[in-house]
Amino acid sequence: MAGRREWSREDLAAGVREGDRRALARTISLVEDGDPLAYGVVADLYPHTGSSYSVGVTGPPGVGKSSLVSALIRHVRERENTVGVVSVDPSSPFSHGALLGDRIRLSDHFLDPEVFIRSMGTRGHLGGLAEAALQALLVLDAAGKDIVFLETVGAGQSEVEVIGIADTVLLVLMPGSGDAVQALKAGIMEIPDVIAINKMDNPAAKTMLNEVRSILALDRSRDWNPPIVLTEALHGEHVPELWEKVEEHRAFLEESGQLDARRRANLAREVFAVASSRASRHLERAVADDAELRRLLAEVQARELDPLTAVREILEKVFRIHDGDAGNGTRAS
């Protein structure tokens, strides 16, 4: 089974479940490429998922996320947990643009057979980056990884979608990452479950900790108060304490019954997000290929037809949806 072309759906599914690294790599490549074979393999693997615990790691560029993930991997491996990492770089235009950086940052773990690391750039995924990341997470879950880290390079909208899949969300900040703190304060950024302020030796670290703590104190409605840990990823300082807080959050979710509810909500949201993304692309292609639908758009642009009436007619033609709520307007005769 050394040749790429020789992998069958059954071979891949069996190989992934046995933890075969080549099967894992091949399956995730198929997922990234939107290959139809990937759908079958993931479908076969799906009943064997649900055992991994996923930790989403997000935050602004340059705060040391990859160094912190590397330190966390080292810590959990000492406790004999197996690990998967999906590192998402939406800004990378190249097929494996993020990989070189990950090889440098996470190189300590590449020779560890119990750690599987994969980078994902924007390769024009059929269902978007969030879909590819979700499928990769499911594949690593089915392969028996105890912990799966989902790391994003930035903190934009596409990264938020990816992180939304995770059981526990870890936000990494550092002194000087003021935009992220402002986003927290303004409620633009979702409140994470655990916060790390990296580069704790910086004189401004304690000031930032107090500022973030005061922002979190404004939200009294949450039944979980996100802990804040000062870390120094390069030296592994306070990494065990940070992981302890992640485990406390996991225990809180399990004991309160929220872990299952969170996973169910995350999966439902992903189904709707992927369906919406695909429906949107189908709609755009349908309009581009249909002269009558293009004329409808032109009439809206010329202010000859109101947008909601155009929506209703497009939905009727493309999806056979007769939506009385899509617009109450009628075409002028």
C-alpha cells in the first residue's frame, strides 16, 4: 500500500483507526483537496469519533501560540496522552505554506510517533477552511488521539469558525496585543474558556492580566469564570498550571452535562455553516450561468426591481423554494 493510488476507502478507514501515519496523512490530504473519497472515509470513521478532547488555541499573530502549543504537547506527552495538531493558516496562499513555520516551531515533536501534526493553508477548500478543519479533527479523533489541538494563526472570522469546533477555547495574548483586548472589551471576540498571557517576563504582563480580569468581571451571566494564567512558552513556565486550567474546564463541562450539549451544538452549527457555504456557492454559479437570473440582478442594480422580490424569484428558480417570507413585493407588470 505504499503507492498513493492504491489506497482504497476501506484501506484508509482501517489504517486511520489503527493509527497508521500514512493513512492519516493521506486521508487528511484528501479532506483538504475536497476529494470525494474523503467523504466516504470520514463517513466510515464517524461512528468511531467522540473520544478525543479538542482544545482550540487562538489569538493575534505573534503572541507565541505555536510555542505554547509545543510546550503543551510536551506536557501532555509526559502524561502519556497521544496528540493530534491541526494548525490553520488562512493567510497562506501556498499548498502547504504554513508547514515550514510549523516544522520550526513544533520540530521537537515530529519524530514522536504518538504526535501527528498537520498544517492547513487556504487551498480553495470545497467547503471552506472550517469544514476541512472539522473533518481533520474527526479523522484524528477516530485515530485514537487523546488530545487534539486546533491552532489558528490569526483571530479573524474564518479562524473563529474553526475554533468554534473545539471543546475548550484557549485565547493566547501577550503584553502589547491591545487590539485583542479591545475586541474582548467590545464584545466582538467570543469570551474564551481559558486565557494565557504569554511572555510573562514583560513588565506590562501583570497590568494586562488585571485589565483582562476587569473585562471578564463585567460578564456576570457566565457559570464558568475564565481563568487567566501568565506563561513563558519558550521556557515552559507555568505550562503545567495552564493545562490544569484546561482540565478544570473539561471537568466543569463534564460534571455539569455541558460537554455533550456543547458538542451537539457545535456539530449542528457546523452542518448549517457548511450547508450555507455550499448553497451560497451553488447560487452564485447558478446566477452566473443563467441569463434570466443575471437580468434579475441587473434590474435590482438599476433599481427597477426591489431586492427581496429578486431573492424570491431566484430561490424559486434555483432551489424550488416558494418562500412567501422572502419578500412581499410583486413584480411590476
